[in-house]
Amino acid sequence: MSKNKIAIQGELGAYSHIAVENLYKDSEIKTCTTFEETFKQAYNDASYKIVIPIENSLAGRVADIHYLLPKYKLQIHGEHFQAVEHNLLCKPDASISDIKFVRSHAQAIGQCQNLITKKKFKPIISADTAGSAKDLAEGKDKTIAAIASKLSAEIYNLKILEENIEDEKGNVTRFLIMGKNIEQPEFKKEKKFITSCIFRVKSEPSALYKCLGGFATNQVNLTKLESFSVKNTFEQANFYLDLEGHLEHPGVKKALEELGFHTETLDILGVYEASPFRNK
């Protein structure tokens, strides 16, 4: 049996890597430098899926992803909610008294301010958490620590100085599993589904109000609605929307038909089973 081929943004040990390990055992992982490179991998090679973060419970939506969704129009095959637990890592022969600088992704730095302030560390912003750990392992400077996962410590042979150093517990990132091919699950009444789409409203008064009316009349619950500007203009916006229900459900079908009537563009990004995490 062939291995699942998964592309992620960041180095091995990143939280995307941990998400993949929880989703697909013994998969073939390709690391990519940027989110766009990750999307391109699946767009150019349909044998690849990508596991990509879209939002975090503390930091909100992940920058750039909403602009890449309509650009590449990959299909969403599923979702996964991953707990994020930050750790302070150092060289094997270093101790806490040696540390003067801490390196990590900007979000991780922001989420661990209590420890950074208490220890008077000087932050160094890096492209990703696991990349910070890798750079630390390859360097010789004992005064630098990294904020990253336990998996990063294992992969790069680093010592964990302190575990779970995030300011707030319950830090969770939502990931999307995406690919070029459409993989739509069969509609079953007893199962919970999420349908995701991106649409652009017509430039006219009450446009968004008209777009959303069909969801109210058909009793369809929206779990997420976010706007983001179109290219380099403030005159018009795209909207990313998640709703509860399957595309084949009569109420959802009617609501989306009405949405399509009031929009300039409407792209269905995917229909997939809701994660059990939503029931918590």
C-alpha cells in the first residue's frame, strides 16, 4: 500500500507535522518554505494533499491563507483541530542561566510573553517554530533558546528547559486537509458536515444582507463568516464562509442557490465531515 503524500509549510517538527502524524500514520511528508509553495505542490501534483493551518483560537486567522484559497481553488477534504503546546528548547549543554535570546515564529513569541518578560529574553522572529529549533541545533550559540514543539526537540536533539510555556492554555489551531481532486462524502442524515465556500458580493446596497437571507429562511447555521479585500482595493470584499450541513441537504442547497443569485462569484471549497472536536 502506497504512503499518503502530504505537503506542509515549515520544517519537520512544526505543528503542521504533528497534525499530519495524528491524521495519517507513516505518511511521506514534503516540507515547504511558504504557504504558497505548499498550495502549489498540491495544485501541480494531484497525488499530494496539504495540511494547512487556517485559524488559531488565540491569534485568529492565519495570514495569507484566505488569499490562496480562491487563487488555487483546492478542495477541502477535511478538518483537524490540533492542540498547540509551546516548549522552551535549548542546546543539550546549555542551561536556563545561559539564555539571553529566544527565537520563534511571531505568533509563538506573542503567545509566550509572560515567560519572555519574566526572564528578560530578547525575542528573535523566525519563519516558523520548527525552523527555529532546526537553526538552534545547527548553530553553536548557547545563549539562544527556541520556542517549539516537543517533537522538534526530539528531531533536532534539543533539551526541553520548560514545558507548556504558553500564556493561556487551551491553545488550538484548526487545520484544513486539502487537495486538487474533489472528495465529497455521501450525505447521511446522522452525520454532521461542514460546507465551505468563498463568495464576492455585488457592489450594491444591502448586498451582504441579501446574500445571508437564504441561510436564515432555510435555518442553516453559519459557523464562520470572514471578509478580506479583493487584491489591492478597499472597494470590494470576498467572504469566506463555513456552514453546518451537506451540499445535498435540501435547506443548504436552497440557501446556496439564493446566495449564488446575489453574488458576483461563488466557489464551493469543499464538503467534509465535521471534526468531533466541534462537539466539545
